[in-house]
Amino acid sequence: MQQTRRRIRRPLALAVATVLGLAALVSASTSLPGPAPATAGPVADPREAPLGPCRIATTMGVQMSEGLPTAPGYARSTGRIKALNLMIDFPDAPGEGTALGRLAEFFPKTSEWFRTSSYGRLHYHPEAPIPEWLRMPQPFSSYGIERGSPYEPGYRGLVEDIVKASDAKVDFSAYDLVNILVTPNAGPSALDTVLSVTFSGNDEAPYADGVPLSHTSFVYSRQDDGSGTYPETGYRVLPHENGHVFGLPDLYTVEGGGTVGHWDIMSEDWGANNDLLGWHKWKLGWLDNEQVGCASRTGTSEYRLTPLATAGGRKLAFVPLSETSGYAVEVRTRDGNDEAVCKPGVLIYRVESDVDTGQGPISVSDSDRDSGGCTRRPNVHAELSDAPYRPGETFTDRTNGIRITVLGEDRKGTYRVRITRS
């Protein structure tokens, strides 16, 4: 069994001192001057007081906080989204195959992934107004692009060159986000170093056509592990990177730990397909408030939860612990984008809005610790693959007086869950 690969691919924020000049790196979730044109995630409705305690607050100063609503400055995550795709190569790394061939590695699969995950609420429309490789004036080696490098100094020159080379044929103001699809032979293999990165979260990015390029993802080498799955699943690095554009953090840890495993594409995007957690779907506005239950009061409450992959019905129950943390409860099955699920059931995980991206803001509770898991698929975190709870099983947090019991499952896959607060 291949181990899940350690990855450090931190989403970075853009900054600018002049129209095309870049200044220092800034936090992706800090406050921004002035109102943002759109904010990802649902906004609190004063008429729905019962949900108030479950909207754990966004923590300012925390990069890509898991709180609700998502901090201003990220791309909107519902409705029609236009994505500009530019395929670039270099004198020392000429494009492999055709530029449109590189584009086809990611589309239409990326659009279909978002359509399925959002229940049709996100309409992702990719465009490539320049169908050829966009040649950069300098060799790739001269830009100094490194793993996890900040937006200085290498990306300064690269982004300036991209804008100069494409601006005559591209109206940047017509797009919601930008994907830079680099020829795969530029830089090291993704098996050795993952260079793919996203710059998002503020409106002080370099400008082109009067708008800031504040939502930009770069994809480099192919994530081909040799298992034969790349043609079907290699595109998934792009939905992951675009997840940062919408304000979602990395759920793997920079030390290489796996607190979420394969239960969210923001944790593992290699190998088999997987979906987003229900918390993220609520955060992105893909779940209605009526689909979320809030177990904030002392005593016992019961919820009937339908599978996350299917449209309609209650999807999420949340148990707040404080203003910045709580437990989320949802049902995961092998449907929709979740093809790698080997043990369907009730997934329970802790959300913390005061923890930075890449530091473990979400941690899944394992119903069967040290079991080795139920999957042997490559690049899937095996130990957490059997994390869901089945009927008759109970999660207990004695410190906070929380008990979550799975009471049963009906023929349609709806689970009945009891939550007790003492």
C-alpha cells in the first residue's frame, strides 16, 4: 500500500505596491478595507436564532479561518463562475503536447466535480481565450519558484510576464478566477515536490484591465503516482486549489499528519475521488440553513440525516463547544464524488475557527482506532477510512459532556442520530 504523500502547499495571499508591483505577503484572512463584492458562505439571518450558536465565528488574524461567514475578499461560490485558463511554458521547458491538451486534463471534470458537490449551485465555466502555449520570456529556472515559496521574489516577475504576454488578448475583468496551467515539465515532478499553489483572500493583488488578480491558482507537474488512476483523478488538484479561492483552508498539516484523511478534497486530492465535508458545503452556501440542525441546548435532541452526496433533506448537525469550536455530524456514503468510501456511516469531526490553514483546523473522530482502516487504495489515508460510526455506536467527549449516538439507518440511507449535552 502506498502511503499518503507529505505535502506542504500553503495558499498564499497577494499584495501590491503599484499597479503591477507586488509588496509583502499578507495573511489570507485578515480584514480588508472597504466592502467586498461577494462573500462565500451563508449570512446569519436574525429570524433563525436557533442556528446562531452554531455559526462559530471567523477568527480575524487566522489564515483561512473555518468560521462563518467566510471572511470578505474571496471569490463567490454560488451561481455562474467564469474561470480564465492560461497555459504557459518556458524557453527551458517548452510545452509538452498541445496547450489545449493540458487544458483537457482538467476540464470538463473540474466543472462536473463542482456541479456534483454543490448540488448544481456552482456553475463553473472555464474559458481559454489563448489556445496556444503562452511562452514566458525567461527560463523557468530564472524565476526561482520553490515549494511553498511566498509571492516574492519569483512570482513577482512571473505574474508580470503572464499579464504582459496575455493582456492584448484577454479581458481579465471578465473573469471571477484565474488558473495558470503550467507545462508539466517545468520544475520537479509532483512525486518529489508539490509546487501547485493558490494566491487568494484579498483585493490588493496586482491589477490587469482595472481589476485585481486576487483569485489565482497555479498548477505545475502532474500528480501521477503510477497507480494508473491519473486519467480519472489527476484533475483533482485544481478543485483543491480553487477551494482556496473560495476561502477553504488546507486540512492536511504541514508536518505531514492526517487529521481528516480522505473525507475532504482540501485534505487529500491525490488518487481516488472525494467530496467536501458538510461544514464546508454550508460555509460555501451549498446547503440551506434549513438543512442544518443546531444542538446548542442542554439535554437530548435527535436528528434524521440524509447522505451528504444526495440532494435534499437535513445534511448536518452541529454541536457548538465555544464561540470558535464545535462538532459536526454528517452521513457519508459511496455516492456522488465520494467513490472511495469503504465504510458508509455517520462522520463526526471537530471544527476550530481559530486554527490556521495547514495546522489542523478540522479533526475527524475515528470510530475504530488503530484498525488500519478498510481501504488499500493508493494515496488514501487508510487509518481514517473506517472512521464513520454505525448504528449502535457512540462518540463521547467526557470533558465537554457530549454524547453522539447513532440510533439506526432506514432503507433509504437516512440515519437517526441522538445528541446529548449534559
